[in-house]
Amino acid sequence: LTPIPAKKCPNFARALYSNLTGYTNTQFMVRIPLVWTDDPEASSDPWETWNDVRSVCEHHACLSVALELTSDLPDQDTVEQWGAEQVKMIIVPTSIFLTNASGVPVL
């Protein structure tokens, strides 16, 4: 599982591709948030970052995406866009849970 890449990450993608081609039978998951939390109004879409990484890595079969849920949810079109991807993992950070009146964590 890789750390979250920057919005524009050609060096990250090239280094990842180098590792993908250098090691056989090694799976890499790129951690991508549903929404950029540092700038939710950013023009760049996290899916575009994933697509850039995947393209540089030539759609390598050992590369997959791990989606990280965020407290801000994207619009329905963005969610449907991710539905076309082979998401191997969903990361649910504890920071997005709230505590209800009974003291139980809820989403």
C-alpha cells in the first residue's frame, strides 16, 4: 500500500512502474482519497491522479487502487466513476466517525 500521491505525481508513477517491472508477483495498491481534503474545491479530481499513475504504469496487472473514504463525499457522478474501477480495498479512517448520543461511533 503506497502513501497518498500528490495531485500531479509523474515521478511517483515512474518509480512505482520501475518497482512493478522489477519485482515479479508483487502487488501494489495506490492509496487515493475520494476527495482531496486539503483543497475540496480543487480542479483536479482524485480519479484523474489515479488514471495518470495507472497510465504511466501501463495499466500493469499488479497495480490496483485503495480508496480512502473522506468526511466530505463527492457528487454522484464521481462515485459512479469509481464504480468502473477494480477497487481492491476501501480505507475507512477512524477520524470520519462521529459519536452519537449513546457514545457509540457512527458514520
